[in-house]
Amino acid sequence: MQTIEKKLMESLIAVVLLSVLIISDKILYLAIIPAIFFLFPARMLVRVENFHLTSPVYVGDEFHVRADFTVIGFGYVRIKYDVEDLSENHSDPVTGGFVPFFRKFNLTFKGKVTRRGLRNFGKFSLVFENPFLVNRREDVIDLRKFVEIKVRVKKIRKIGTRRVKTKNSIPDIDRSKIGVPGTDFREVRLYHPGDPVKFINWKATARKGEVLVNDFEVEGKRTIWLLINTTEDTYSDSTYLDSALTLAASLAYFYTKRGHKVALTLTGSGKTVYPDYGRKQFTRILKELSNAGFSGKSVLNTFSETKKLMLYYQPHIIYITSPFDGLEIRRELIRAGLAFRIVMCRGRQPENEIAGLIMGCITKEKIKSGAEPENRLVVV
């Protein structure tokens, strides 16, 4: 309730009380004067004559909105475009003014999308006031213009390789290139270092006097499992989250195009997209990334829930996280015998030189622990 409305209401009450105290009908008639101001309704008819939206596609895209309104009534109207929760405003989202029984308004707005997911771009809030500004009412117009805002996908030219010292004089077979053994038998051949013991053909070995193994047809390339740290903590940062989701979407596109099975797990919500091939799988992953956000589930709890499935597929895990992660999961991945890489996405830039130095020290410590910056993993 506005100040002027309060004053009129106080005057009305004071006049009524005064007339009762001195028992005067004439003074009571004075109460009609402030009461008249409340008789005018704060209600008008608003029609949307035209609505045009230049739809955004990805986070960071600009969009343009133009809407034409016809208002019928008597009083003041304020029309506001409700986009505060999903864009950076580049123009004023408000229009309105005095309506002398009939008037047209138009609203033009330009903004920048900062959030992913299914968003409504057709919502307007209305405020009506009577001519004396003492009666107020609010309403909403919802045109339900929903648009799916996707995570931006970058085209990766190549994945960076890591130079590591082998523990064996003869390295194991790289299953990411030759595929994993299937169920279709191919032949019996000589044992090579790195072949699983379970594939040894003991009867053939006893007859031949040499170690022989059963060889099977391979079933595609190694599974890639994208594990993204979306666990909410003190350092949760929307800039980091956008970078992590963009990297995950780009990696999913890169590997699905090359015939790999790709899976996705979000640690905060615990949601998992099971491994699969092709464009449909990329679409599933992209949809899940578009609706991702920070949640309270811990990284280790989510890993323990998906560990059995990971051990079945024996994937190459790419764990995407921030420099502030304690990397407790690294020990669990090693203990499980899973191949993995830890990638750091930087979030909000340091505000001053001291903060930058601290951030640099933290990043160096994480690199020593086995993590690597995003720009070392991918080349776009």
C-alpha cells in the first residue's frame, strides 16, 4: 500500500471516529470525501496484439523481444518483461503510463541468456493503479513461449596426450584403439604380454607346450565416461559450471563422432546417462547437461553408486572438476583399477593480484597431484 493510500485511510478513520465521539452526522458526511478515491477500481483489460522473439540457442546468445499491447481502462498501468532470472539486461524491460480509457503500448527488449534449460520467454507482469494512485492490483500475462537453451559445443580438433613412464618393459594392449573382446571366437594364438589370464586355453597349452590364448572379435572402441563435479560447496561458481558443461558437451560430441560409447554422470544430482553410441546418445547427454546445476550429493557417494557399472564397462574416465576440489576421488579411482584423467576448469577470474597468486599456487598443487588444465586436454 502506497503512502498516499495510507494517509487517505488514516483520514477516513479519523473522521469516522470524530463523528462518533461528538455524535455529529455532518462530520460523518466528510468521511465520504476520502472514500470516493477508493471507489475507482484498479483494473484494466490488457491484450497482446503482437509478440516477436528472436530465439537464442546457446548460453551466451543474445535475444530480442518486441511486444505490442492494447490497454482498455482508466488509470495507470506498468508492464514489465520478466527475464531477470535468465538474462543479462541490455535494455529497459518496462513500459506503461496513464490510460485515458484506451491506449497502445509497445515494449522492446534485448538481453543475453546466462542460464541453460527450458526457459519461458513470454511472461509479463502487470501493475494497475487507479487515477488517484490509491488502489493497486497486480496480474501476470504468460504467453508460454518456451525455448530449450543448450550448452555450447566447441569443435575439438584433437585430445592432448600425456607422457607417462610405463611400469612394465612391455606395455599392455591399448584397448582404446583395438576395442574390447567380445563373445565371438576368432582363433587360438600365442600368448602376448598383457593378455588376460582368463583367456588362456589350458588344454591347447598342454598339447602344444606353449602358452596359447583364445582370441575373440573386438566390440568397438573403449567407453568414455564423463564424470562432472556438480557438488555444491563453498566454492560453487556458475562460471566454472558453464565451462565444465561446455567441455563435457564438446568431449561427448568428439567421442560419439568417432564411434566410442559415451556415458555421463553428474556428481551433485547423481544422475547417470548409461553408455551408448551415436547421435541419439549425444542428444541425451546434451539435454542432461542443459538442465544441470549444483546439488548437495558428494562426489564419493555418487562414485560409489556408479562404481559397479563402471567396473563392468571398464571405461576411460574423464573427471571434470574445479581447482578447489580436494581430489579424494583420485584414490578411489586408483583403488578400483580404472583408467582416468582429471581435468580442471577455471571459474571466476581472481579479483586482484593476491587472489591470482593464490589461485596459481592452488592450480600448481593440483597439477602435481595428477590433474591437468582444460587447455592441455583439448585443442579447439
